[in-house]
Amino acid sequence: MKVPEEYFRAGVGAVIIDGRGFVLSLERAGITGAWQFPQGGLKEGEEPIYAAYREIAEETGIAENELELLESAPELLAYELPQEARNVKTGRGQVQYWFLFRFNGEESGINVERGGEFRAWQWLPFPELLKSTVGFRRPVYQRLAELFERHLYSMDESI
């Protein structure tokens, strides 16, 4: 059996923007006010881009054909979970491949409740999402803001 402190889980994450450069933000089902991007684990042998499409579909109902891949992060990004959040599935945290997509579908098709992980969604300027995400994810999200800045609406604030 793996000991959670000994490994980081391989994963993927997706920043999805609309035509204005706002980001798709998902509110966790069990933590009111905790907003984040779609993300999840990488299955053995799975290519990261296909894992990203799978996670997006599972968590939002958005199909691959409704997304346009704009960029991928040039580096892996990692976050470490607080001690009390670690378990055999999550490990110590995640090391993730990140992708930036533009959403070209119908908003009526977005359904975050079906997967059970999230309870609501909204389009936000990236700085607003940063204010509402849990602390351990914030450094990864700040780096994503730097990497994908040219695509994002910034509210005239530094990201």
C-alpha cells in the first residue's frame, strides 16, 4: 500500500476561457466558496491531453468538439495538499500537465452537478478566481495566469 506522504499523483488541469477571456470556475460541492478549474488524475498509459478532455467531460459535460486547444503549459506544475487532506488516492498532492482551451459550445450544455464533485459554475475574470481558490492551489494558479496571460481578461489588475 502506498503511503500518501511518499508520492505526488500525476494529473492534468484545464483552464477554459470564453470569448471575453473569462475563466470557467467550478465551485466544490462540499466547500462553499471554494472555486477551481477542472482537474484530475492521469490514468496509467493515458496521454495528458486525452486525460484533460476526459476530466473536462466528466466534471462539466463539455465535449471535446466544443473546445479549442490554445496552449499547453511548458512545465509541470505541482501543489501539495494539507496533511489532513492526504489519502491513498490523492497522495501528497498532484503534479499536473495544464492546458488552455477556448469554449465554443452552448452554455446550456454545461453541467457540473452530474459528476458530484461540484455544485455550481460561472465565468470569472482570473483575478476573481484567484481570490476564491484554496490556498494550496493558489501558487499553481498564479503561475497559470503568468503563462496564459495574453489570453485572459485581467480587470486591469496585475495577475
